[in-house]
Amino acid sequence: MKATVLGAGSWGTTLALVLLENGHDVNLWTYKAAQAEVMRTKRENPDFLPGIFLPPQLDILSDVEKACYQRDMIVAAVPSQFLRAVVERIADLDLEKTIVCNVAKGIENDTLMTMSEVLLDVLKHEKKENVAILSGPSHAEEVSRKIPTAIVSAAYRARTAKIVQDAFMTPYFRVYVNEDIRGVELGGAIKNVIAIGAGISDGAGFGDNTKAAIMTRGIYEITRLGVKMGAQPRTFAGLSGIGDLIVTCMSRHSRNRYVGEQIGKGRPLESILKEMLMVAEGVASTRSVRALAKKHRVEMPIVDAVYEMLYEGKDPHKATAELMTRDAKGE
């Protein structure tokens, strides 16, 4: 298979290596010509994936049209809020037979579209059946070192999800097929918001009990909104639901948990983001998820609290007290 990965961050670079190991012809695109030159020269991605060798067979490009010309699969690994702008640059290419697989986890701010919906909106000639999602509990720092990982491939057509599964499957990178693309996307996006909440709990000095409550009630909020939007409830009990939530709330690799932790320690959001090289998707998605909850009239108190702490400067202890003293109800 001829495959191109759009986005040379840690995850895009890692997935390019997985595809290359499986014998595919792989292009890796970065929008920065200088980054491409450094990676070609050093055979390493020092900014995003230091210490991991990039084999000479991996073609690293900064021309997006050249990178995507006549490819069997395009893997979009750019941050969710930039996906539309990047894909618009290849919208005029003939992608009729090309599978386009998104791996970013987010909800577009202005449109409230999932990433597969953004792809379909931009690539208007693209067949719906050729759009896929790859999601689940997976940190690039571990996958790049071949630490056993399990994720989910989902698509509008079962055959497409199976093609993506076969393309990525290795002894250390296990891919399951899931037919509920809406649920897989929502689980991956909304868990980032809950993970910020879990990080805030850590930073504010709360304990394991508190984090367990946030995670458990968080998956309930995710499921409630997901089902209202047409997803299958069982999806949120799987890898792209509770699995992804666990790793993002607990891991030191998690950028979303880190942002929350710093907020919990009293730092302003703008200062935290300025020092981060990588993108914490949950920051932007908090706006989108809160708007979706209001649109669908779904109560999401943890999401509301995270929004207030991120964007309105609410004190974490006050927000927690308000959550704890809400009206008593059954689980």
C-alpha cells in the first residue's frame, strides 16, 4: 500500500513507522520545511519523538500535494482544529479511491463537527465509505518503543475499517474493528476534556477517590451525550471509551492531564499553552463539547466545571465543592 501520514508530530511520526514496518511505501508530511530537512538529515524527529530512528525508506516531505499524490491511504494526524485547513490543500486531488483515515481526537469549534464530518465536508467528491477513524488508548512515546497497545479502527463501511486494521496491525499494535464511528470519535474527543478535569484534581491536591469519581462520572457524561447523538452505548465501555479515558487521565504522557494539573496548581491557561510544543486537544474541545451538550440538552456537570476553570478562572476547590453539593440523586 502507498500511504501518506499528514502531520509529523509524535503520533503521526509513530504511525508512519508502524506502516513502514508493515512493508508499506510511506510518506510523512510536515508543514515546516525546516523540520523536514532536520528529520531527513538526522533521521530523527528531535522535537516530537527524540531517540527514535527514522529509517531511510521513510520519505519526509513538506509539499502536501506531492506527498498525497496517487496514494492508497492518507492518514490525517494533524491537530483537530487544523484538520480542515490542511485537507483543503489536497481537496483538488483525485482521491476517489483513497482511504482517508483521521487519528486526531477533537470536535471542530465553529461547526461542532467530528473529524470524519470535517473530512466529508471538505472532500465533497470523497466517497463516505472511504473515510475511517483510528482511535484508542495509545501514547506515541510507548508505541514508538513497541510497547503492547490496542486501539480501534472504525469506518462508515466495514470493509474500510478492515483495510485500516490490516494496514496497521503488528504484534505490538493490535487493532480491533468497531462499526460505531460516531461513538469512537466522540469517546476519543470528550475523554480529553474529562482528563483535564482529572489533571486539575491532581494539581489541586485532591486524592485517588476524587480522580476515580471524575473518571467514572465522566464516562457517564460521555455516554449520555454520545447516545443522544446516535452512538452505541457499548462503544464507551470499550477501548475508545473507558480505555482511552483511563490512559489519558492517569498517564504522565498525557498532555491534557498535564494542562489540567497546571491549572489545578493555579497557573493561567495562556501561560501553560505558551510553553507547550505539542497540542492538548482537550483545551479547544472543551468549548465544542460544552456547546454540543447545550445543543442536545444533555447535562454534563464535569464538562461545565472544566470549561469554567479553563476559561472563566473558577477556583478548582470552588468548582469541586459545587459538584459535590449538587442535588442528591441516584446513580
